[in-house]
Amino acid sequence: MSGWLSQVIDQDYLLQARQMQALSFAVHIPLVCFGMALPTLILFLEWRAMRTGQEVYRTLARRWSRILVALFAVGVVTGTVLSFEMGLLWPQFVGTFGSVFGLGFAIEGFSFFVEAIFIGVYVYGWDRLSPRWHFASGIPIVLTGVTGSFMVITVNAWMNNPSGFRLQNGQVVDVDPVRALFANPFLWHEFVHMYIAAFMVTGFLMAGCYAVSLLRGRSTPYHRVALAVPLTAASVAAPAQIVVGDWAARTVGEQQPIKLAALEGLGATTSGAPVHLLGWYVDGDVRYGIEIPRLLSLLAYHDPDATVQGLLSFPPEDLPPVNVVRIAFQTMVGIGSALALLAVIFLYIRIRAHRLPASRWFYRALVLAGPAAVVALIAGWVTTEVGRQPWVVYGVMRTNEAVTAASGIPIGYAVLAAIYLGVVVGVGWILHRLAIRPLPADPPPPRELVEEGVP
């Protein structure tokens, strides 16, 4: 169906355009994780403060709400860049299919404005609202953080499995955006996968920061609670992600057999297809990999003898860059499995001994777990998006049909990279300043210091 456009744009900078979009996603997606998960953790802490009367929970919630504001502000910048890139880099895509997926971005924009309003109410309402009303003002932040991300994922799911329209003489007709966005078999596994990933990234990153404090000898009740809450959330999410990953793989196997074959570098169509750990795909074979017989058929179809289509059965021009997809997929699975193991260790000790782990090696591993979770997150999106190539709308519009004909992409790419470098440095500085703010003493500091913003 790709020939429905009048012509393919001869763009010398297609790869740079894709890399530019990928850079923006890589910067923005970790912020999305915090927008989805951090409000829930903050509200949990505030609820615990209301239930127990222990000030440590309120102190944590208040300090974390400042982190939420900082990351939300940066997310506004990166999200705005992504919005402009959609139109500037991929005008044919937006111009042709905007009527199909536009509803998703409209609801996402509404969610964003509601979230911004209630974040302001929540942050400035700590000493101005009653505890119950202040807690209630945080509920819309949780809901809009999820709905905004959900709507973006509906668009991505539609790009992977398009429906809700017909093509007639190169024009999109009979548009049904509700069916296109919400009746899509790709939607739910993508959303659940991302929602769980948000708690893994947020939980392991925040727990890793406090693990550094514990390794440095600062084992106060504040630091222990600050580590236990996000780590518990991440530890519940990590094993669950394995189940969701199985669900996602089976859906991909049914709807995108080329992507499934690329994930494992399967060249020939095979009954009882194996999985190769590591290795490099060359001319239909995985070299230097460790073969596990029949595992791909078992994982994809729950049948060790099931037939899996190989890459050589598809036209070469329809294949994604196989090794990029394989490496990203194996990186995601490898890190995810390690995080799940770390989570099981923590939960076992927490449930059986009712305490935090005592081993310093556990906390050293936890420090690494946060950055590793971000790497796994980005690797997962590389798997999803690069695995869909060469299509921007799977089976309908190729990426080289959607790209702009503009010639200034390399300049824009360089400028964007420099801006994002500055953003990363700025965010690091802001978070460092928030982290080193003094904790409240016992007894609490004088009222005038609280009014001046000293916690």
C-alpha cells in the first residue's frame, strides 16, 4: 500500500531526521515516567502522614513535590520540542493522518493543562489548605499524568497497527478516530508495559539516590523511608513486567511477524524456532550467539513446535535494521531480568525479616539499578520504533514518504543536541540544589523559617 503517495521524497537527511526525533524521545520519555509514577508515590506518602501522624512522611511528600515541579517544567520544554518535530520533520504523516490520531493529541493537551493547574494548587497549598483538601488536590495530578501519557500511547499503538480509516485515491476517508485509537489490540499491552516501566524507572532511580546516602552512613528514619517507598513500588513492578512482556511479544508475533523475526534474528521460517542469546545477525544467520532450542516458538505462541516466519520470507525493503533491534531487545530483557532479581531479593527480605537489606553489595547494585532502568526503558522504545521500520504507519506509509524535504536538518540536529545537553546539566543542578536543602530538625523549625521556604 505504500505507493499511494504521488512520490517518495528524495531526502538526503532521512537518517538524521530519525535520529533527531529519537534524541527528543530519549530525553523526554524518562520525564514521562516521573509524571506517571511520582504523583502516586507523593500521594501515598501524604496519605501515610494523615493516617499515622508521622512527620517524616509529610516531609518526604513535600520535598518530592518540588522534584515533581522541576521535572514537569523540563517536560514542558521537551514535550513542546516533540510537538514541533512532528510537524516539521514529518509533514506528510501529520498532514495525511492528522484527522485520524488528532483526537489523541487534543486530549493529551487538555490533560497537560489540567495537570499544570493542579500541580500549582498542590505545591502552593501545603500550608494553605486543610490536609484532606490538599490531598484531594493531588488526585487530578495522578489522573492527568496517566491520561496524558495514555493518549500518546494510543497514537503510537495506532502507528503500529493502523485502523479506523480507508484510503481512497491517496486520501484518508471514513475516519473513525475512536475506533482507531481505543479499539486497537496494540494499545493495552503498550500502555500497561509503559505504566509499569514508569514505576520501575522512577522507583529504582529515586531508591538509588537514597542508597548512596545509606552507603555514606546516613541511615536516618528519613533516608530509610525515602528508600523503602520507591523501592517497594519498583520491586512490585519489575516481576510483573515479565508477564506483560510475554503478552506484548505474543501480540507482536500475531500482528508484526517481521518485527518478531528481527527481535531474534530468525532468518529462515522455522518450526520450533530457537532463541539466540547475544550474537550478530548476518545473511540469515546469527553468528557467535548461544542457541536455546525451541524457545522462540514457546515464548511467541506458547507452543515449542510452532512455526515462526523468518526474515528471508519477507521483501528485503520491508526489513528493519535487524542488529539494532536485536541488541535493543536483548538489552531491555537482560536489564529487566536483573532488576526483577534485585526486586525479588528486596521483597523476600522485606516480607520475611521486616527490614531493609543489610548487605552493602545490595545498595551498590541499587545505585546502578536506576541508570540501568533508564537504559532498559530507552532500549524498549528503540525495539518498538526501530522494529517498525521502514514504516511510520505500519504497512501504509513508509518513513521516507513522511519526511520533510527541508535541507537544514543537520543544523537543527546540532542545535537540538546542544540545547538538550544544557537541559540535562540544568536539571542536574536543580535536583542537586533540592537534594542538599537541609532536613527539618527535631523539634520542627520556627514558623517564620517555614514561611520563608526552608523545609
